[in-house]
Amino acid sequence: MAFLGCGAMKRRAFIKLLGSAAAWPLSARAQQQAMPVIGFINAASAQNYTRQLAAFHRGLAETGYVNRQNVFIEYRWADDQNDRLPAMAADLVHRHVAVIAATSTSAAIAAKATTMTIPIVFEMGGDPIEVGLVASLSRPDGNVTGVTSLSLEVAPKRLELLHELLPAVRVMALLVDPTDSTTANTTVSEMLTAARAFGLQLHVLHASSERDFEAVFAKLSLLGAGGLVVAGGPFFVSHREQLAAMALHHAVPTAYQNREFTAAGGLLSYGSDITESYRLAGLYTGRILKGDKPGDLPIQQATKVELFLNLKTARALGITIPLPLSGRADELIE
């Protein structure tokens, strides 16, 4: 009988062990479901935004949040198809995320059009007042706040720098993504004004898919354009290496929005550090998770702009960079 009693005890212990093992996944799932969820939405694709994502995570960590430890991030990437953003934003709202991080102008506009209650933190290159996201930079009110990198505001400076580098060139071109209509319209308006001030003829060209690039560079040749400025926007960020390679192949001196383009072989770039903007967006997202109201968080603006020049590309294009211009550069890339 003692032997049978011992066996029964072992069986009961084994069953108890199985029960606790089965209960652990349920407990873990319940804990996961209790974590706040961030909805992250962007117009581009993930593989081209690794540095920006790392910066967003750093900002989030500054408030004590780490993905999959005490918060979950649900990513939505439109893969350069802006028309997908409204449905993606609606899906995040349907999932009752705690906050939406909308990291492009078009994504932010889609998010705001979808919800007036879930907090939204944007990262964008333009003026959030002009596009209707907020009423005030100091007190945005409502459910929207974020960071602007001033990419659109400094776009005319890129044309000025290209003009300084190529003083004999009188015909230039601007490349915009027409599906990112807010960014495109603002950039075109400001650049045409700047071109007139510099006495330049500026042609506006469109590209919203890889298939458009060959036609764009063929058109540049027909127009006799001696330089190109690429507008800001996630589509062009996603295709920075291809754009830089094609500009070099067709011998078209080109100006871009930030260092990632010159590092990929572009001639020059002028703009703010986009990774810092993403860090600040992550910081604001964490603060909202901790209880801050988006309407009480002032819009943060990038205050530093940087000039980068690629000397190797300049040599390949037969361009001598004037000393005054190279002396103002934050970095000369070999």
C-alpha cells in the first residue's frame, strides 16, 4: 500500500507540473495583452528606415519603454503607396492602440483623419499648422503633437547651394512625388519662388515608382537641365541609392534632403538630422504612454541643419567644389 501511495503522490505531482506549465503561456499572454500598444505607421518600407527606427526606440527607452518588454509596437508600412495609409490608420484605430506614431506627413494626415481621440505623435518635414494637423506650435491642443524637421522650409536652400556650385547653369529641375501631394505642392511653390529670385528656369518632374526614374532622367536631358533637386519624402528616402546611382550615371549634379543620400553617393545634401527627429518622436510617444496629453506637448522643431558634400561624386562629375562651400560643410564624404 505504501508503494501505491507513493505512486499516487508522484502522479499528482506530475499532473500539477503539467497544469502549471500549461498555465504559464496563458499567464504570459495575459501579461502581454495588458501591455500598451503603439501603432507605428509610415509611408515607406521598413528595410530603408533601420536608422530611424533605432532612433525612435532610443527615444522611447528614455521614458522607460522597451518594445516587447513593457510595450508592443504594431508596425504598418505602406511600401511607398500613400493610398494605403487611410486603411492602415483605420486598422490601428480598430485595434484600440494606446498611441499612434505617424512618421511621415501623409501618414500623420491619414491618422488625424481617422481618429480624434487616440493620441497621435507625428514626425514630418513640413509645417504642421499649414497642413492642418495642429492649430498652434506651442499648444497644439486636440490629440496631435510631434516633431517637424523643417525639410520643406530648407528646400530652397538646396537649390541655392546647387546654384552656388554650378553658377553657369541656368536651367534646373525639381523632382517631386505627386502621390505625396501636401509635400509636393508646398515644395513646388517655394522652389519656383526661389528659382525666380536666382534667375533660374525650374522644371518640375514627377516620380512615384521606380519605373518613373528612367523617364525622369531622359526628360532632364531633353530639357537641358544642368542640375536636379530631389524633394523630401519617404518615397525618395526609400530609393536614395538608386537615385544617387542614376544621377551619377547620367552626369546630373543633384541635391538631396539629408546625409543618407550623400552617404549613398549623392553629390550634396542639406537638411536636419532625421534620426534626431525620430528620437524626439519616440520620446513624446513614451511621455504620452506615461500620461502626458498630446495637446499639452509643444511641437518640437529641428534647430540644426547640416550640409554634406560627396567629394568622390564631385570628382566623377568633373566638379570642383569651391573652398567657401567646402568650408561650410559639416562633413566631406570621400
